[in-house]
Amino acid sequence: METGHRIETLGILGAGRLGMTLAQLAVSAGLRVLIARSGDPAPISRRVRAIGATPATSAEVIDQTDAVVLALPLGRYRSLPADALDGSLVIDAMNYWWASDGVRDDLSDPRTSTSELVQSHLPGARVVKALSHMGYQDLEDEPRPAGDPDRKAIAIAGDEPRDVAVVAALVDDLGFDPVFAGPLAAGIAMEPGAEAFGADVDAASLRGMLEGFADSQRGIVVARARGEAAAAATPRIERVPVESSALRSVGYRADLAVLEIEFVSGDVYRYHAVPASVHDALMDAESHGRFFLDRIRDVYPTTRVS
Ligand SMILES: NC(=O)c1ccc[n+]([C@@H]2O[C@H](COP(=O)([O-])OP(=O)(O)OC[C@H]3O[C@@H](n4cnc5c(N)ncnc54)[C@H](OP(=O)(O)O)[C@@H]3O)[C@@H](O)[C@H]2O)c1
């Protein structure tokens, strides 16, 4: 995937196992790093300085860096200061982990990726999910230069291509191949319960895991929950002629359709768990392109076929 302009100063909120490992990697990559715990940074100062990073308060991390990595327990995401993070590029590396977060239905709702929850809490921030699925020990052990045949990959999910590109460049700088997983909603394919969670594999294998999510047990639960949620919101069908796509249906699984859309570019994507009513309306629509933009893009779990 393409990489964007480089982050020079990286902020990290959370100075535990993941935060300190990322700080070490970023310092090794030549970045300036500011890292904070929840309160006074004094208790972490010596450890942080020993790896070449700067201990800071959360406010300093947010004010003085190009991007802020969230490396704190997900259960505490509501403690993040939404006003201060307005306008910031925020890299969400957090996962729902019941052992530390407690049993929380809101953090395991299949309709919503946890990064979407974080984005809702930080409406003015630009949230990208990344650096979340690989364990901190693998992160520490595996950085390699670009082109190394044993280089491992890290998945990225985000809604804004420019922000995704910036995070991809960071992942590359840290020593990993960036792999685009889709919009923020698709971040669920790298959360606990998905095959990609814990993955310490190369880019081709990681892509395979992400693409296989839709057919996995968790993927089917997610697709059903989302398909049903989408079907519940009865859509208005707008028919505006746009010659932008050709499409064909590849069949149904139970009451949920699988659609394959071939774009004029030649790219073919598969959309899973599209409700039968939407599928049928699409097949009838005079304008497939417009209907696609309004009703299908970014709504259903998507895999690339070719
Ligand atoms: N461990 C891994 O291998 C790994 C890999 C990928 C992703 N993750 C994710 O990364 C997150 C952190 O995991 P971890 O294993 O590093 O946990 P950890 O070792 O328990 O560290 C959590 C850190 O977050 C800090 N913290 C808590 N609330 C904070 C706040 N409001 N602002 C700033 N810092 C805050 C804690 O500091 P104080 O309590 O001292 O303030 C502590 O330094 C989790 O969401 C986890 O799912 C972990």
C-alpha cells in the first residue's frame, strides 16, 4: 500500500507493555517520542529516558506531537480528553481484553468496531486503528528493514486515505509492512476473536486472514448483526444514472446475500451479508453505481477478490 508523509514526533498515551515497546521502536526509527501514563510522569521518567524517549503529561503528548497512539486499557477510553484531541491524528492500538477491562457488552458489540466507539468519543479527532493485533514481544523482536523477505506486517483500518497513508508510513518506519484492512468498521477483523488478532505474519498471510474474516465464525456473527442493523433502517432508494460499475450476484447464504461487484477499473470486491432486500433492489436498480455509493459502500464487510 502507499505510504504518506512521515510523522516526526510521536505521542503515546499509556506507558505499559505496548506503549514502552512502541516508544522503543519509534526511537530506534529516529522519531522523537513523548510518552505519558495517566497521571504524574515522574514514576516512569527514568525508564522512559533510558530508552531515549521523553516522559510527559497527557496534555503535553497531545499538544506537542504529530500523532497520538492510544496504548491504554480500552475500558478507559472515555477518560480521553475529547476537546484536547480535536484535530489530532489518533492511532488506536487498543483492544477489548476482558481480563483487564471487565465484562463489557459495549466493547464487544459485533455491530461496532471498538475504534468506531473511540471515534464517537473523539468526534474531532481522526482515528486510525493500527499497531493493535501484534503482541508487544513480537513487536519488539520483529522489526526489519523494508524488502527483507522475513518482514512481518501490521494491519491498518481507517476512513481517511490520507491519514491511513501517514500511519502506513509510520508502520513502515517502525519496521513492518503496512496492510490496509478497510474502513474503521473493518477494524473488527483484527480485534480479539478474529484470526488476525495476535498475528505475527507477513503481508500476504495477514491479507489472507483479513479476507477470511467474513467467512469465519466471528465474521458471520458480525455480518449478521450489521446486516440486520442495516436492514432495520429502511433506506430510500435513489436512482440517478451513473455508469460507474458493473455487478453480479454470487449467491446467498441463508437470508443474507453475497454480492460481487466488478468496477470499471477491473477490481472485483465481494460484499458480505447484504440483506436480501438490498441485494434484490440493487439488481433491479436502474443505476447500479449510485445505489452502490448510497447503500453498499462502507456498510457491509468487504473482501477484495481480484
Ligand atoms: N500488551 C500487548 O502485547 C498489546 C498488544 C497490542 C495492543 N495492546 C493494547 O494496548 C493497550 C495497553 O496494553 P498494555 O498491555 O500495554 O497494558 P499495561 O501494560 O497495563 O499498560 C497500560 C498503561 O496505560 C496507562 N494508562 C491508563 N489510563 C491512562 C490514561 N487515561 N492516559 C494515559 N495512560 C493511561 C497505565 O498507566 P497508569 O495506570 O500508571 O497511569 C499504563 O502505563 C490495551 O488496550 C491492549 O489491548 C496490547
